[in-house]
Amino acid sequence: MKIGIASDHRGVILKEKIKKYLNADYQVIDYGTNSIESVDYPQYAYKIGEAIKDKKIDRGILICGTGIGMSIACNKVRGIRCAKINELEEAILARSHNNINVIALGEKTQNYKEIIKAFLTTNFSNEEKHKRRVEMIDNYDN
């Protein structure tokens, strides 16, 4: 599985920790930034979203100060279902019920290893109600 990872300046330190954690088991592609110099987070969220849309990566991980901005920006890319996750149960349910393909974390997320493991190993439930709901989201065009 190919994992794309990106952060803004506030998420660089956690991004590096996550890369070390994942490198043994996954192919990890770093989409930046690699500096603590201030940058605009949407450009990095879009890189991850576009890479998934173009099938260059299978899943994405985004990190910023809170994870909220990255999640909002990434969800602007068609076909992306990004969730800002704080807890293990949220990661499991977001994967199994919502089939998320990107996770957004805040820079201070302490339990990032268990959250990311759940994000990468939990399968979509394929229950009819969940498939129907995800399809409704994916097909919405205003």
C-alpha cells in the first residue's frame, strides 16, 4: 500500500515521526513541507487529494496545527473522504462506516500510532447502508 503524507509547518515534527513509524511496512511518499517556515496548508492538502484521485497513492495522512484546516481543504478534492481524527474509535468507525481515504491529525496527537494503524488496517464494512451513504456523498455535486 502506498501512503502519501503531508503537513504544514506546524505538523513537520509529527510527520517525520509518522514516516519513521510507517517506513518498515509501507511505501511512504512525502508531499512536503519539510520546514518549520510558515506555509499555506491547503496546497499540501490538495497534493494528497489529487494524488489519491490520480491513483498515485492509496491513502493519505495530513498533519497541521489542529487537523481541521487540512481536512476541510482536502475534502474539496472530488472523491476524497477525509476525516479529522482524535481517537482510536473514530479512526475505526470512519474507515468501516465512511470508507475514508485520508486522515487528518493535529500536531499534538499523542496516540497517532494506534490511530494510523487502525486507519490503515480497518476495512470498509460493505454494509448496504454504509455503501449507500458513501455513494450519496461521492455523487453529490452542487
